[in-house]
Amino acid sequence: MLWTRWPLKWKTTLQGVRGSDQAADLIIVITDRAAIENNRELLHPELDKGLRDMAKRGAFQGKSGDTALLPTLGLIPEKYALYVGCESAPYTSKALRDAAGSLGAKLLAYKIKKAVFVVPAGLSQSMVERQYRTASCAVMEGLLLGLYRRNSHSMSGRTVSSLEEIEFVVRSEVDVDEWNIGLQQGFQIADAVCYARELTNEPANRLTPERLAEEARLLADEYALDCRIFNEEDAVKEGMGGLLAVGQGSANPPRMIVIHHKGKPDSKETLGLIGKGVTFDTGGISIKKAAGMEEMISDMGGAAAIMGVMRTIGEWKPAMNIVAVIPAAENMPSGSAFKPGDVIRTYSGKTVEVLNTDAEGRIVLADGLTTALRHGATSLIDVATLTGAVMHALGDVTTGALTNEETMLQSFLQSAHRAGEYVWPLPSHPEYERLLKSEVADVKNHGGTWAGAIAGGLFVGYFAEERPWIHLDIGGTAWMWDDRGFESKGGTGVMVRSLLEYIRNESGYVG
């Protein structure tokens, strides 16, 4: 598999138990503006004094993302002290995740091998959620996500974290068992996000539809999940006309990937997760501009998110039936490529008038939703880098959502909030449906200039067969051009955390 797992060891000890022989390279302390202004003791009087001097000079504000690295000069056993800013108490899991995520750059720059993380006193009492496992899960997530850097295929290789071990020092009132459960869950979630990032960042010549399918099979084998791969011959026999049309211009044939987790065999309910897997998108005959096209390796960000989710599902094994479907194709211009004006018949039997071959993701998703339904899905969530239009509405900060089932969406939005990911619902009023009306087919794949993100989402929903459905447009959030917080340049693995939190909530999984 492209991503194995973080080679990190961790342990939890009570304050006062550690000996000097256990000294690490670095000790980490969370602080906020109030602690600085109130002269609260944080680590050591002299070191705290140095921090407050930095604050007076404006070099450290105690805000989320602020870090201050001080040499300890022998005052404590560790060589360096790293103060990390956090939003003032009451803490939230998002604030803790962001604070821990800001550590990555310093840990990488100083090649820290062993670190100690001092957990603030009264943490759970000062948290909104009031749960130790929620706090430790957020800290571990942020730490690992902040350490991740995009893989490099140069001779020098990738920037690899040197961090081998971290020790969490907690106060006596902390339930250590609960804390450790949260750390394990945070490790699993962050590992899934990093796996999704690794897939998204893989160059398209190395991650073709066939190679993505092979990766899915390796994932299924690793976690004892059922897997079926439909190759191009299978797709022809099945009548997967949407997938075949998008992939017919490429020398790399398409694949339809299906992965099952049967965690509740007696239940008739199955959640279908569908991820857009366009491993590279030139736009086809409706070709994109050359500038920035290299980012289109991320057009399978939805597929990567679903793969990441299924990795953790394989570890958690929740009491819930899940079928993951990834329609994988490469959208290329050639003499055999599909063209504007074509009418294609999808797997569902419905026909599509193609007005723009760069609106290909919704076409492969149409066959993806039908595949999920034919494999037992009773509710559906699709994740896709579907439109550039969603960026005009929400930028690169928030994922757009569309639904035909408001109760299901509200549950998901609450899960996304707990996971610390921004999702905003887009309207799906009946009047928008006219954007997709075709004179020569059941539906057309492009709605014109206005409401592009809504039209694209409604096209996908047309193939949900009136089953409860949520569409997540990650067109603006799947890729970062520069580092931001714990999201490094490249693929973000967005929606992995939200989907896992939704599944945890719906299945009752507690760890």
C-alpha cells in the first residue's frame, strides 16, 4: 500500500513520576493569552518569564497557531521548550487539534526524535465536550496531520518526520484509560487522512485507474473487506455507459471499485459511500487551461477520502453495513474521446446529453451511485471534487453540501462540526432543476453559467433514485497550494474525519 502507518510510539505518565533519565529533546506546553497576562505558571519561572517577554514584544500572542521555541539552558532536563498557543479555555476539540497541528513545522525543522507533551491542568473540566478521549483524540490528530508532508519522488526523497516517541504527561485527575483510548482513535483517524493525502498527491502517471483499483484490493485484503473490481470488459457487460464514456479517450482504461464492510448482517440498511475517482482530468475535448492543470492529480480526492474512511472502518469494524464505490477513470482528449453533443446511456438506463466534457465527474458518479444501489445501499453520500463553482461561493475553506433528506444532512453537519471540518449546505429548490433539462436526453450534464455547484450536485442526485442522499463538493477544499495550519501543500484528505465521525455516531461505535 502507498501509505503504511506512522512509525510513532507513545505513552501516558502521571506528572511527578518521570525521572531525569527520561528526558526528551523537547517539552511542549499549551498556553493561551489569559495564562500569559495573568502570570500563570506554565513550565518554569525563568522560561515563562522569557515567554512573557516575547509576548510584550509581539513575538508571541498565545493565539491558535502561535509557537515559541526557547532553549531551556539546563533549567529542565529537556533541551528545548515549545510553547503552543491555543484559544482560551473553555477549550474545544477543534482548538486543541489546531494547536497540536501547529507543532509540525518546528518538530520537523529541529528533527525532534522524542517529545514530551504536558497536558494542561483541569483540561476536561475546561473543555466544552468534557471528555478526556475527545481531547486526546484531537491532540493526536493535530500532531500527526501537522507532521505530514507531501511525498517526494526526487533522489533526496520526502521530508520524513524524525519523531519516534511522544510522552503525554497528565495530572492525577485525568482518567488515563480514557486518555489512551482517545489517543488510539486519533492515531487511526489521522492515519486515514494521511493515507487519503498520499493517494491524492500521487502523480497521475503512477496512479492510473488500474493502479487505484489495485490499491483498493490491497486495502481490502489488509483489513478483510470484500472487494470487487469491474474492469473495462465487465463495465461493458454491465452497461456502465457513463464510466466508459469518460474513460474512452484514455490509454488507461476505467475501473469500477466496490468494497463492502458487513458489520451488521441482519440489518437491511446499508450506507453507500461514493468517491469520484478521476485520476487525471484534462477536461477532455473541452480542455482546461494549461496553467495549474498539474493540480488535476487531485481530481480523485473524493475517491481518496473514501479509501481513507474504509481503512479506519477496517480497523474499527463498526456495527454498520457500508458499501464503498469508486468510479475510476482518466479524462483525456483523443480521437476516441467522448465529445460535446454526445448522448450516452448510463448504468441506470437514463440518458445524458453531454454539453461539456469537463463536467465528467458527475457522469462517472451517476454510474457510481447506481452501482452502490445495486450492491444494497439504502442511503448515499458522495464525495467529489465536482466543481470550480463551489470555490466562488465558499473559497478553499468550506465544503459545499446538497441533499434530498434534511434530517440526514443535519446529522452529518453535526458530525462535521465535531470533527472540526467546515461544511455548508447549498439550496436544492425545485426551480434549479430546470438547469438540467435536456431536449434530447433525460438530463444534460451542464447547467450553464449560474449556480454551477448546485446544478452539478443536482445532476448527481438525479441518480439517487429518491434514496436519502448527501452530496459533498470538495472542489475547493481537497487541495492546498500552500501550507495552512495542519494542512500541508497538496492533498488535504478533507471529509475523512467528518465521514468517520458520522459513521461513529450512526453505528454507536465507542472504541
